[in-house]
Amino acid sequence: MLGWELPPHNSGGLGVACYHLSKALALEGASIDFVVPYSAKHENIDFMKIHNATKLSPIDRYGLGAYDSQFLVESQPGSNVEDVKDIRGVQRHYTKYVERLVSKKKFDAIHAHDWLTMEAGIRAKQLTNAPLIVHVHSTEYDRAGGNVGNQIAHEIEYQGLMIADRIIAVSDITKQIIINKYGIPADKIEIMHNAIDVESLNDGYSYDGRTYKYLEGLKTEGYTIISAVTRFTIQKGLEYLVRAFAMASEKNDRIALLLAGDGEQRDELIKLASELGVSDRLFFTGFVRGKQWRDAYSVSDIFVMSSVSEPFGLTALEAAHHDNALILTKQSGVAEVLSSIFRYDFWDVQRLADQIVGIATSDSLRNELKVNVTNEYARLSWNDVAAKCMDLYKSSQVEVYA
């Protein structure tokens, strides 16, 4: 298993998905060697062996811009693999580590997550002839807000998708991008929606109202709290959300918006809120994890996923578990598995504003959405995803070695 992060050293949903999928695969009987590009302890993981491909700390690795295309810098030709001053240096070091690993141990399948590990996956396949399964959680088109994005990342994705024996897409939206943008045959791609591990969220957590005490004070005055927990990048469509929030505020002045996260658009969003006259009701937390992250869900009444292109969107399931009504863009994969939600096109700020006002002004509607979506996300299981993965591994082996 080739991945780029695992909890608690994750910056987004990729690490969460890898963790729960691997845990479920282990319960299915898989023996997993998981390679990460940094050195750190994962004390809560005892169901697989974790390999540290570099001596970088997780903090160092975040600073290299792994998820932000504009920070992707190509090293000079011939640079030493030990040079990890940019993301390409880390990837080369990562690939070299995987080369050494596969020379020492036999593997039945190689499972690579997203473009960051595809080169290492291709090299492992070359050395072992084991089937390569590429798991697409997002494409460069998603990260660039529907544009081609960084050409280096795009080319790596194209090579990985072409050479892979099978491809896992986290939604039909992602599958269609792989087909239409990369020219990959549809029968090579298997859709496996992400899930939610409810037991892991029922771990004794209790909401601490002091974390967002000011917002709790607003709620006692009749305010409805809208939230988004995400990275502040062009992919996430937060500019549209802030504009819709301003429009909704003209009809209902008892709403507040909580933006939990961070990213290169933070200052731009602060400026936009000021220009639109809603700075006094828009709150920024900065990057959050652990209890503050879960408290952000708990203080919220309505969760909005405003993404321009969202392959899946695990945060929507997490928000639903914390008793939120959901408003999701039609461009988000998680909307394929949920029905008791409001949907809108990411650019339609008027529709989003109307939906926010509609839910905020109707307790019965909000409660109905909350109750019904709970029954829907509870049907999603990582065990089911793992069973499909095991079948895919076995069928891929038959195809490769036939």
C-alpha cells in the first residue's frame, strides 16, 4: 500500500480513507506494508506495518505543498534523490525506498493512492510484475478547480492510469473525469465510494461548548451556524460560499458562517468578507484537528460543501454524524450516496443562498434532513469497500499472471 499520509499526521481526507480502508482490509485477512513519505509514530495502528520512506517530519512534508499545485516545483535534472527540498525530491526518495522494499519481500498486489505515489507504484510493478491498482481520490482537474492544473502532476496521473492494471475511483464523477480527460477505458475502472467508521467516532468524544463559546452565545440569540471544514483552495469553491452567505444575510440576519481550515485563499476570503460587509458574522478557525475539529461540526447546524469539483467528500459524512443538515454541490461525489440533502451547482450562489435561508428558517425541515441523512450514511461500510478491494486484487492477479 503506497500512501502519502495516515492519521494523526494527515492534512485531509486522504489519510482518513487510507486508514479505515487498510483497517478493514486487515480484517479481511490482508497483510499490509504501508509506505508513507515521512517519519513519525502511528501508535494507534497495529494492524499493518508502516514504513517511513524519508526522515522528514510530517510538518516538513506539509511545507512542501503536497496538495497545492502552484507549489509543485520540478527539481533540476540529475538532482540527488536525497534532495528533499521540494515535493519531487520527496517522490524520488519515496520511489527509491519502494524499490528496496520490493527487492526484499514478495507482494501479491500494489495499491497506490493518488498521483503522489503513482511513480513508485509503476516502478514496483516493473520490478515485481505484481498487479498495480491505482486508487484515485482526486485528480489534478479537481485540485485545479476544473482546469488542467500542474502539467507535471497531470502527466504522472496519465502514466499511472495508463499503466495500472485496475483503477479504483471514489465516485462516478471521478470515473467520468478519468474516462473523458485521460482516455481510460470504462471497464478498467471500478467505483468504490468511501464510507464512514461510526465506531471510531463513538470514542467517548463529548462536545465542549467552550471551544466556540462566542458562536454558542449567538445560538442562544437565535442564530443558525453554517460551517465548512476544508482546505482554502480554488477547488473548494469557498468564494461562492461567502458570496452566497452575504446574499442569505440580506434575508436573514441571524446566521453566522464558520470556516474551519486554512490554505492559500485565506487572506482573499477575509478581504472578500470585508468587501461584502459580513466580516462580523464570518469566523475563521485556522487549521484544526482532534477535538477542535469535531467541535467545529458540533457547533454547526448546517454544513455546506461548496466544492467546484469534489471526488468524494468525507467531511460531509462526518458533519452528518455530528447532527448537521447538509447542502452539497452537484459536483461532489458524496452526493451520489446521499438523498436527504440539498444540492446546487457550485456557481449558483443565489440557489445556495435560498437553501441556507430555507433551512435556517424552518426547524422542521432542518430536523427532517438531519434524521433522514443519518439513516443513509449508516448504510455505508468500509468492510464492504474492503471486500470489493480483495476481489479486485484477486481478479487482477489472474489477469496479470494468466
